[in-house]
Amino acid sequence: LKAGGISPAYQQKSADARSVAYMAPEQVTGQAVEARTDIYSAGVVMYEMATGRLPYDATTASDLARKIVEGQPLSPTTTNPGMDKAVLSILGKCLYKDQFRRQKDAKALLEDITKAEPDAAKFVSDLVSRASATTAAVTDPTAKQAILFMADVANYDELAKTNPDAANQAVSKMQQLLGEA
């Protein structure tokens, strides 16, 4: 560790501050990483999707690393005042500095997202089922698994005709949860 508790590990091949923007505090300080480290990074991605900006702002990689370890992110509601409370809760659970307060893994994160928007998980499940039916199943037990989130607002066209505000609110909530495509 360098003076101030910042590990040289955060220094990537470039001096671009974004090269460390998605790193968890434990990565920056050179501690052991685990599934919760990836949850933090996913939280940064979701924060950026929901607000259009990163949780921390800095011009250099070292300044950004210090803010990740020592600072607090700007509240997402500052940029997006209409953010759904369920989305705020999910972001908060992902961005805890203490890795043991974060969601333990992607499955727990998916459960939170499903609670906030049940149709999101159903859509992904249906998509995976269709993809599995048309492609050969992976039989390699060492193969890594991934979760791909895609979403559709159920009955959007009908809702937009009868209640455009509710349709827009449903789309906004989905974008906050899964990002804008």
C-alpha cells in the first residue's frame, strides 16, 4: 500500500480517471476481492444509467481512487429527483463502502430487482428459455454463467393510449432499474 492507504493496483495502463471509476474501495486499497466487489461495480453502472453520471467526479485516477475510498457519492436524486425509492434502495445496497453490507452476490441483487419490478425477471427468464431452445446447452461444468438484463414494459402500447403519464412512469422506472437502451 502507498501512503494514505491507496494501492498502486488502481493505476491502470492509462491515466484516465474512468479506468478506476468502477473499482470497489477494497480493490483500490489492495484488499481481497470477491463477489461483493462485482456488486459494487454493478452498482456504479446502474448509478450511471440512472443519473447519466458516475457516483464520484475527479479528473485524475488517483483523485478518483481517493474519493472512492474516502468520499461519499452524490445522491442520485440530485441528478434524477424523480428516482423510484426501490431503485435508490438497490443502488444503496450495491454502493456500500463496507463490502459486507453489500448484496452478497448477483443472485441477491437479482432478487432485489425482481421485488422492485417483477416483470423484468420474467422477461429475462422467458428470453433465456427461448435462447436455450434454439441453441445447444452448455455442458462444460467450468463454464461461467452470466445474467443479461433486458426488459420490456408489459402492455405499454395499451397503457400509453389510456394513460400516457403512467406509461411514461413505467418506462422511466424500467430505465432506472436496467438502464436505457
